[in-house]
Amino acid sequence: MSSPCIATASPIFSGDHKNVHDIQSIRTPQDDDNNIIRVQDCDRSHAGSSVYAYFNILCCICGVGMLGLPQSLQKGGWSALLLLILSWWMTLYCSIILIRSLYLSRCHDNQKIPLRLVSMPAIAKEAFGKVGGYITFFFQTLITFGLATLHFILAGANMNKLCEGTVAQIGQVSWTIVICILVAFPYIFLKSMKDTGWTSIFGALAILTTAVICVIVAGIDQQTRYSHQEEHPENTMLPAITHHTILWQTYPAALSNISVSFSGNVTFPTIEAAMNKPHQWSRVITTGLSTAALFYIMIATAGYSIYGDTVQNPVYYSLPEGIPRIVCTVLITIAVTASIPIYLMALTLECEEMMGITVERRGRFYEFILRAGFRSFTVFLCGLIGCTVPYFDLLMALFGAFGCSTTVYLIPVLCYWRLSGFRNKPFYELAWNFLILVFGLMGLVFGTWFAMEDLIRAYQHV
């Protein structure tokens, strides 16, 4: 049996072949004697800069879920911040070993030089066979397709709310269809994640600006309420703001929410494939996730500190009525619309490769026709499900609970063990790996439990 081809996070390009890496082994000398192993890279002719990758990661990670983190502290108390920090560190580690696993392929079908794996399902297939690949592909499709559909629904609902009282108030379903058409047109022309760079920049800046506005306006609202209370101490109409250090009864709910707050790593192999300097991945993912974590901590702390147990999800619903809330709604609509192509690209690029929709096989004209048709159908399916399936947001919460926990924490660690070895890891790394698996399992169990309760409760009130 041929030995697995191991890659570090910093591959060195060979001078003879543009897409072949000389990879230093990360195994111990007893495993492969520190040999230089050549790995054929993916096609990076359309690759972009690390800056684009950074904003793609930020736009993908920092979604509307960030605005619900204050409510996670409401469920778990101040101690839930420790879960947020722990989730940040675990996701960062898993994101690094996930991309490293792309280069752990073995030689198949008489290959002289093994190929870089293309996706998370390909990693799982390499590690656990076809069954592992099918299961992971199911989770990946569930997350990417489901999140894209959920964002279509949210964008449509926000647009209808913004147009309330005007002739443009045509209904949430109609606005969802309009958003689908607006996204579908540029989406069929995208070649790689590099092409989503500019939209990702606008989307990431929109969601981060929303977080800053929420923090500033919430602080002003707090000062206004304090001033009003000092001037009118007899007024008892204002709700009491309470905080807790830890709430054991609802702590599992906080854990399940936070455990998926950094979800989106199913798109990372596609994002890394669009980098012209893949050896910078560790730096890019560290910067991206750290930026997200800092904003997570900022908005979670500010929202819970100011509104306590009365905080709403998303947090800008707790703000007083006025221009800031309207601006937040507009920015959120921009952010979720910009993230839709990222999720869909992670799905359709792999599907198109599987179906042979490439220029090499079909030619430029037929490749474009097939690509346009397949992607248009994908967007149509998203819109159809979003407009017809009731309580899709609650259904997606259920899918996300076990899908995100599995893909973010469980699959990267298990596949990394399988492909790079278990006994060659130091004790502290194995202990950290086991902690990640426990964290992921708890998020999966409790997240699925609470999501099913919410879904059952919603259908019982129909």
C-alpha cells in the first residue's frame, strides 16, 4: 500500500511544475524518513489574493448569527463568554487541520503524483471510504443549500419590512423571488471564490458596521434610560435589567448556540483553492476568525450588559425605533445577500466538477450553457423551498444543530487522525482533540434537542 502524502500548512512550489508542491512531511522520521513528497495542486489560474480570502471567510462566518450572541449570554450568563472563546480556539485549530488534510491524499489509479483533495467530502472519502464521503457531502449540501435558502428568506422579509407603507410593499414571498433573480444573474458568471471578493468585502463591512451601530446606539439608549430614571424615580414602567453569572438550567442552550457560531468551514477548501498563495492559509484563517471573535465578544458583551434578560434576537430589535434600526436592517440585508453566492459556490463548484461541467470537457460555449442552467435551477430551488416550506428557519436550526457541529468539530479531527496518524501526536494535542470532540458532541446533542422542541412547539400552535 502506498504511503499517504503529507502536507504542512506552508507548501513549497516546485520549480518544474507550476501546480506541484514539494511537501515536507509532518509525520515522524520513523514513518517516512522525512522524505520530500510531491503533491499536485489544484488549478490556481483564477486565484486571487489572501485579502479576498480573508473577506470571504469573514463574510461567511460573521452572519446574522452574530447578532444573536447576546441572547446566548442571556441563556448561559456571563460565563458563556468562556464557551465563545473556547469555540473560537477550537474552530481555528479545526480550520487549519482541515486544509492540511487536503494534502494528505494517497496515490490512486497508478498516479505518480497524488492530487490535492478538493473538498471536505473528498477528505472524508479518503479517510473513511465512500460512506464517509457520502455522509459528509450530505452535511455539506444541507448547510450550504440551507443557509443560502435561509438568507434568501431573510433578505426578502427585510426588504418587505423596509418598504412597509409604500407601493413597494409587495409581500415577503414576492421580495424573496426578486432577491433570487438579483442574485442568480451575477452568480452564473462566477468562476471561483476570487470572483466573490468584492461582494464579500461589502458584506463583511456591512455586518461589522451593524455590530458597531448596535453597540453605540445601545450605549446611548442606556444613558438615556439612566437619565430618565434619575429625573423620574417614581416611574416604574421601565423593565428591570438583570444579569447572571451562570444559569445551569439553560446553559446547554447557550452551548448549542455558541458551538455553531463559527460554522461555515465547509466553504474553506473552496476559499483556499482560490488563493494564489495557499501557504498563507494559517495566517489568513487566524486573522479572519480572530476578527470575527473580537466582534462576537464585543456585541455579546455590550448587548447583554445593557439589556440583560430582556435582550432580543437579533439584538437590534432591542434598540429603540428610529433611523439606527432601519440602517441596521439595510446593512443586514446587504450582508446576507452578499454571503449567498459564497455558500452556493462551495456547493455548485463541486457538483459541476462531479457532473463534468468544465471547459476542458464541454468547451467554453456548452460549459457556460450547462453552468448557467444548473446554477439557475439551484437558485430556483432555493426560492421555491423558501417560499413554500413553513417554519424553514426553525427547520434549518435543526439541520444546523447536527450539521454544523459535525462539520466544524467532529469530521476535521477524525479525518485528520485517520489520514496523518494517531500515535504520532503528542499527548497535549490528543487531549485538545478529545476536548474538541466532546464540545462538538454536546453542541450536536443539545442543539438538536432544543431545535426539535422549538419546531414541535411551532407546529402545535398552527
